[in-house]
Amino acid sequence: MTTTPTVAGRLVAFMADEIFPRHLEMQAFIENNKPGTRPKFLATLQEKARQQGLWNLGLPELPDNAPGTRLTNTEFAPIAETLGQIHWAAEVFNCQAPDLPNMEMLVKVGTAAQKERWLYPMLDGKIKSGFAMTEPNVASSDALNIACKITEDGDDFVLNGHKWFAGNVGLDCWQFIIVIGKSDPQAEPHARHSAIIVPVASNGLEVVRHVPVLGFQHRAKPHGEIRLNNVRVPRENLLGERGKGFAAAQVRLATARIHHCMRSIGGAELMISLMVERARARKAFGKKLSEHDKIREFIALSRVEVDQARLLTLAAAEALDAKGSKGARREISMIKLAVASACYNVADRAVQVFGAMGLTNDSPVADYFAQMRALRIYDGPDEVHVHSIARHEFKRQQEREGAPLLRLLCRDLSLQ
Ligand SMILES: Cc1cc2nc3c(=O)[nH]c(=O)nc-3n(C[C@H](O)[C@H](O)[C@H](O)COP(=O)(O)OP(=O)(O)OC[C@H]3O[C@@H](n4cnc5c(N)ncnc54)[C@H](O)[C@@H]3O)c2cc1C
């Protein structure tokens, strides 16, 4: 039995009745208040969403007593698309990054005590978390470079490192960070790193600054630069197995990529609708923008690219449900590359159609453009996914049974 139509239908109605009408109010609040602060109506909306069973929508496996819909990735994907139309919507339903993938990680590899201490309060929407893998001083797209040191001292782990782009930094309810660091430098390269839960209140954890994305201050609060200076945590804060930090991170990355991709597709749909409305409403050189061939081409290409991206992403979500994060690696890399490129193209066209307004905060266009430019870098830059897809393809062809196709289907000119 699937609950998707009911949840999806209720969500669409909630977005129309409660979220879209408040978007301009939220934007004004963000612009006039310190980064990261939230208007009071957000808590009211969260409570309303919860009462309607629209809470923790993106976690397929949950402990029996935990609140949530338990939708599969395939079922959640279209819901993530709906959420992605408005950048703050996911928070209303407790489905926002990086908390959602961190919850997934705790569900899958957390101990009973870790679930009690960190997971349940997150499922309740009471606390927030960060994920800190990237380091400013090394090329972090190659995870083997991660240098943050994790050493042992008595019953504790001691962490020393420098991270940036850790999520939710400085928010009131920001309580812990999952830090990836090097615990076993002598082990073989893929067994050197571990994931550690670091409480924000730990001595030695220093917030250096918030980092705006392409200058957008309202995106600054979640993205922080931090230093870990002899931060001491008990051994039971090891998340997953020692030396298997990458495997543990992979659990969250696979689902995070599906969610990011579907949310981005939701944003792209919104951009197409906005482009169409704007093109119909404005005239230049004697006719409406919508009658200029170039603008029509923008709309048509956007439609084709977005629909292609969606089909690929839904297939990847099915692969993830069927084969798990390891089995679905190729599909996940493919969507990360294809969706980031498709949505970036749509965002660029939307900026063009909106003219000067597309470069301001007076419409959602510029913000979406910044997000889509960033998507081509976070969760793995385009080039890394290209490399990974090509590797899979060469391996697949090598494993193909039967005579080489070159010999069967091509003339051997060397014999003539
Ligand atoms: C909005 C946003 C949110 C983020 N959120 C988080 C978060 O929550 N937690 C976290 O830990 N990090 C986060 N990050 C960081 C992000 O994951 C990293 O920026 C990303 O992994 C790339 O690492 P890097 O910046 O060190 O780039 P580098 O590794 O220095 O790579 C720079 C460039 O080198 C090129 N390159 C790299 N590898 C190859 C290759 N194999 N072939 C060809 N070219 C290559 C690519 O062009 C790449 O863009 C976030 C970043 C952004 C922008």
C-alpha cells in the first residue's frame, strides 16, 4: 500500500494555501533581520504541518515510535520536487538539508544511545545539526585529502582541524556536527577516516565566520567556517565503524543527492512558470517577449531538459530503493551531473528573461541562479561525477559477454 497520493495531495494544497502566500513576507523578514533568524509564523506553520501528518516526509526507515510518513525514496522524490519550489518550504515539514540526510545517517548507523540523544530531538524538530567534511586547505572533492586529525586520549577522541561549509552553523537550535576526519592514518587509504558526532557546546569548537554563497547574505548563516582546536568528545560519539567514515557518509550522500536534485527540479519548474508569465506580460520591439523566437526557444529547451532530468532522477530513486546507496552509485552520479546542468541552464535563461530584475532579490530568480551554480560544486563537482560515470561505463563494457563488437561490426582495415 502506498500513501503517496494522499501525502502529495495534502502537501500541494499546503504549499498553495500556506507557503506561497507568505513567501514575500519571509523574504522581507530575511532581508531585515540577522541571517538565520526566523519569523514566528514558521513555528505556527510547522505545527500545522505536523497536525496534518506532513512531518518527516523523507525518511523511509524510522524507529516504530518516531513521527514520520516512512515514504520510500521513490515516493518522496515528487514530494521533494514540490518542496523545492520555495527555498524555505522544506523547513516547515522538517525535511531540510543537512538535517534530513544527517537523520538518515543516524537511523542507519547510529547506536541506540546516539539515536536517543540526537535523532529523536531532530525528528521532533527541536534541534539542528551540521555536516563537516570539506576543508578550505585541501581539494575536498577528493575525500581522501580530508586532513582533520582524530586522535585517541584515554576514553576520548580529540579532534583538530579546519572546516568550512558546515551546515546550520550558529542557529539557535544548532546542537551537533557530524565531522569527518582522519583517525587511522596508517590504514589503507579508504579505511583512514571516521565520522564523529561533535556537540556544538564542546570546548575548542570555534565559529570563525559565516560564508555567503555568491554574496547572498541570507544563505550565509547555514554555511560556516569552523576550527576544531583540541576538541574532546567521548568514544561513544563515533558514528558507524571506525575507519568507515566514507561508507557512513555515503549513506547520507546518496539520499541527499536525490533530494537536492528533486528540489532543484521543483525550482526549475517554478522558473519556467515565472518565465512564461513574465514573457507574456512584457513587450519589447513591438511584440510580447513571448512572441520572440529566442524566448520561445528558452522555454522549450527548459521544458525538455527539466522533464529529462526528472525521469532520470525518479529512476535513480527507484535504483536507490532497490539496490541501496552502493548499488545505485552510477545512477546517483548521473543525476547529480544531469540535474545540476539542466537546472543551471534553466536558471541562466530565467535571469535573461527577467532582465535586471533577474539579478536582484525582488524575485526568486537570482537566488535560484546562485543555488544552481553552487549545485554544480557541492555534493561532488560535475567533473568528479563525469569521471565516476565513465569509470562505471568502462567497467560495464569490459564485463560484457560475447565477442568484441569492434570485431563483429567494423571492418578491420589493417587486413586490407
Ligand atoms: C552551497 C554549498 C553547500 C555545501 N554544503 C556542505 C556541507 O554541508 N558539508 C560539507 O562538508 N561541505 C559542503 N559544501 C562543500 C562542497 O561539498 C565542496 O565545495 C565540494 O566537495 C568541492 O570541494 P572543494 O570546494 O574543496 O573543491 P576542490 O576539490 O578544490 O575542486 C575544485 C575544482 O577542481 C576540479 N576537479 C576536482 N576533481 C576533479 C576531477 N577528478 N577531474 C577534473 N576536475 C576536477 C573541479 O572543477 C572542481 O570544481 C558545500 C558547498 C556549497 C557551495
